[in-house]
Amino acid sequence: MSSRISLLREGFSFEKWHGARNDFLLAEVNALRASLEGPLESSTLESLAVDFCDRTTGLGADGLVVWQVDPESQLSAAIWNSDGSRAGTCGNALRCLAAAVLSRGHWDGSSPLPVSALELDDRHAPRSLNVFATLLSSLVTQEAAGLFESCVGMGEVLEYRELPKASLTDAAFLGGTVAQELLLAGLHNAAFVRLANPHLVLVLKAGTFRKLTSEHFAELGQLMQSQGLCSALGIPLSNIGFVGLPENAGGAPLDAIVYERGAGLTQCCGSGGCAMQVTLEKTKNSQAESIGSFAMPGGVISILNSGGTLRLSGPAQRICRLTLG
């Protein structure tokens, strides 16, 4: 275990959860503050997130969620990615948090629960990241011991822009690898979607998705996140989502995968699924209105776009409770 984790005092307790195999460590802020030798600051949490989430020398997770409930029963939270960057939002992490506060008795799960951005009162805190105040309301039900089904609000689309296929392919595909050629032949359309996080969504023609392997998606994700390509497309560094159109009209979940900033290919990405749903609706694919579910490697999530407000539903499961000692 890394030396930074070992500096935490014995007795520090926290939980590990996953939402469609997108896994997170959840720590209550007062318990974390009491276990640290020094002050709880954003810079400290950046380093802790990297060390905690490392799958070889740490505890292994896609992110660290720090949360608290104040005396008025108001919930606030902050999420750090495994690379130490602070996330604008994360639908799977928020679904896990909703289940965790329900299981701890802070909330009965019967009505929407607002969550605000947790600030740490140090001068380095990213106070502009207050997106939770408007993005989250949750409904959650317990299906079995440690297993929940939760729904979280993901806010509204802040920006949507279709990207001409020519501008994307001319800028990106110079090497002619197998993955690039498959995408060139199978790309249906592309769009930039900004929620709390920025996304580049690539919609693939029916039958194309399953021709691509995880290695292909990783190669394409790295290429799409290159500074040169982002500049050419006029977009910031974004999560890269791939979604395949169905081969028939059976209504099955669409195949999908996301290459995230700082994390690579993920088991599931809730905001990525939201961006995909928005893209399918905006481009008026004939199947889009009846499709709201996406089969990612870790499981199936469902997206509802109601009057421009997005909601994400899916499983959340507690993996274990941990106490350092």
C-alpha cells in the first residue's frame, strides 16, 4: 500500500461501491479530516485520490467520492478522478452516493435529494465547480442486501454541436490503421455535447461496433483526445463515446463504450450515456425516440430526457466496508 495511505490514522472507515462496474471509494469528510495528520485541502485530496485509486499499490477504484451531511440534513459531495483531477460530475458515482446515504439512514429515498458541491474552505478549492447544486436529484430503492437501483438527475445540455464527418476524418485519420479504417467506413455521425463534462460522441452504423475490439477503441480514444485533433475540431479535451446503431428494431440496449479523460476505457460512463442519447435524439435517427438504454462493458444504464432534463438510472452495489488498521 502506498505511503500516503499509510499516513492515515488507524480506524479510518470508508466504503467501496460500484455502479455497473464503475467503482468508487466513498469517504465521509469528517471521518477523513479526523484521520489526516494535516489539514483537509483540495491538494491533499488530489494526491489521496491517485494513491487510493491505484489498482496495484492502492485500493483500486475509478474515483474517490468525499461527502458530508450537515446538521440540517443537507448533502454535499465532491468527486476526484483516479488521476487526481476533480470531476464536474459523475452519474455512476452519484448513484452510488445516493444508495450509500440511504443505507446509512440519512435519507429515506422517497423524494428527490439535492446535492451541492462540497467546498473545503481552502484557497485552492475549485469553487467554480458548483454543478451539483443544479444537477442532482435522486430516487433510490433497495433491491437486495447491498444492491440498489438509483436514478440521478444529470442536468441539462449546455452545448450541442454536430461535427461534419469530413472535418473529423480529415483531421484524424492519417495513419490508416485497422481501427481507423473500420471507423472511417462505419461512422454514421459525430457530435460534441457539453454537460457538466465535455463529450465527443461517435455514432456508428449498424454492425460496425462489434467489429471493433477494446484495443481498437483504446487506440481511437487516444487519437481523439490528442491536442491536435481537439484543436482541429474546436473542442476541449473530451470523453470519447462510441455507440452503435441497432441492426434491427427489437429495442435492445445499444452497444456503447467510453474512453474517459485520465482513465481510458471505462466499464460504464453515465454522463457519456446521456451525451449519446442527446446525440441520437438531435440527429433524429428513426430509432432514437424509443431507445434510452445503453449496454456498456459493466452493465446496462437507462437515460430519460424529459423536457431537456436528463436522468440516469441503473444499479448501485456496495462491494465492502473497509477500516484501516
